[in-house]
Amino acid sequence: MTSFRIERINKEFLREISLLLQGRIKNEWARKAILTGVECSRDLGFAKVYFTTINPAEQEAVKAGLDSVEGLVRSILGKEMRLRTIPEFRFIVDLSEEKARVMDAVLDRLKGSTPICEGPLEEGDPGFDDGEDE
């Protein structure tokens, strides 16, 4: 469980890194990243920065671009933020959206294969249970 302070720092890093990527970073691949979250360690030694892209085929190139500007981002944040240490950033592809799509597809498939029962079940209907064990 993260503390309130770490949660605030995570949100601040997310906002500041997003602004840097939009305006001050010139790497075109890094600018294509859509940041989804930041998780800092308790000692602020490391931070996982989760990102996604519009085109899934570009994820590796965008990750390489982000890795190349990590030092510059860290340097700029060190000058702008009031923290004693700025963590090392690890850029990680956020797969939660793809997992959600797969889960939705599974649920849609299950929904389509099970018959929808209208009204209460009666004796003789499949799935009817009167609560008595035989």
C-alpha cells in the first residue's frame, strides 16, 4: 500500500512527464507515447512509467525513444520539482487495455452461448433445483 505522499508524487510525475513529452522533448518516437500511470518506490529510487500507443505496432520504437530521453527528462524534472532525489524511470508498455479487450471478448462469447431464461424455472426445466437432495 502506498502512502498519500507517494500517491501525490506519482500524480505529479505523470503530469510533468506528460507536459515534457508534449512540449520540450524533440524525439518524435517519445512524443507518440500516451502515459497511463506512474508507480514510485518508497525511497524514490525507481519509478515505473506505464505508457501505451495508438498504434500497437509502434510500441517497441516508442519504448526505445522513451529510454533514450530518460536522462533528459530526469534532468529537467530535477531542476523543476522540489524533491531531493528524482527516481530513475523505467518505461513499461501498459497492457491493461489489451487485457480488457480480451476479457470483454470472452464475456461477450459467454453471453452469446448461454440461453437467456425468461421467467422463473419450473420443475422439469434444465437447471431447476428445488433445494432437496435425493
